[in-house]
Amino acid sequence: MNINIETERLLLRELRSSDLEGMFELDSNPNVHKYLGNKPIKTKAESKIILDSVLQQYQNRGIGRFAVIEKASGDFVGWSGIRLNTEYNMNGFTRYYDIGYRLIERFWNKGYATESGKASLDYAFNTMKLSEIFATTEVNNQASHNALLKIGLNYIEDFYFKQEQLNLRWYALKNPNL
């Protein structure tokens, strides 16, 4: 995989082993994990497992989340992008593409989730030619809800995700070009 997507302020590229520090900063923050089951990681070894999992997704599925880099500073912001989900039955779906993002707290409230989400959605529909994309967010995560609506996804319904014991919102969008 060789992804290089540029937006006005961001560069989206495949995650690399060198992103370990940024991934640890991201996933060790309890505020980042507030709506993800409150399970922040505690060690860089845990970050490496997550990072290696995404690198394996690139090989096995041809897609995985992208690193988000702030162009002005070169800083690792977090991740965004498309993933082929096959691990869980999510609201009745067992194999589907979803869009998501997770940003380091100091980059919140800058519009980066929306900006990277729009670029990822464009990639999903215009490069990958996906017919439909889905997303989820925890029902109380209003910022994520707003970002998903801003990138164009449609809120469908709330549901309970038993595996993680979370109340989630389900979103979908059909490719308007097909």
C-alpha cells in the first residue's frame, strides 16, 4: 500500500513503525478513550500490538487506517481512514467497510476529524469504488457524531454492541457515483 492523500492542512499516509510514539500518546490518554470503553493503554508494547495489527490489515485486506500528519508542523495527529471490518457482528453486519478517526487530544477542535474524514471518504468512493461506507460512534460522543454528519454520513439508528458493552450510533452512506 502506498497512500499519500493531501488536504489543505493534513497529509494522510499509511501508518509506519516509526509512528509508535504518536500511537502511544494517542491511545494512552484517558480522555481519548472516554467513549471507547474507557480502556486506555498503559505501555508502548500495547501500542506496538495495535500498530502491527494495522500493518497486517494492509497486507491481508488491502486497506487500514491512515496516519494523519499536520503539514505545517510535521506532527503525528492520530489516524483516520477506511478499514475492512471482519472481526465483529456490528449491528447485523459481519463484513463491511467503515470510516473512523482518532486524534491526539491537543489536535481536537481544529476540524481535523472532518477534514481527514472527507478525504478518506473521497478515497473510499473514488479510488476504492466502494458502494457503501459505514461508521459508529458512542451515543454520547457528540463531537464525533457532528464530524460524521459533516462528512456526509447519515445517522441510521442507535444499537447496543454486546462485545464491548457500548451503546452506539450507526451511520451509513451509499456511493453517490455508482
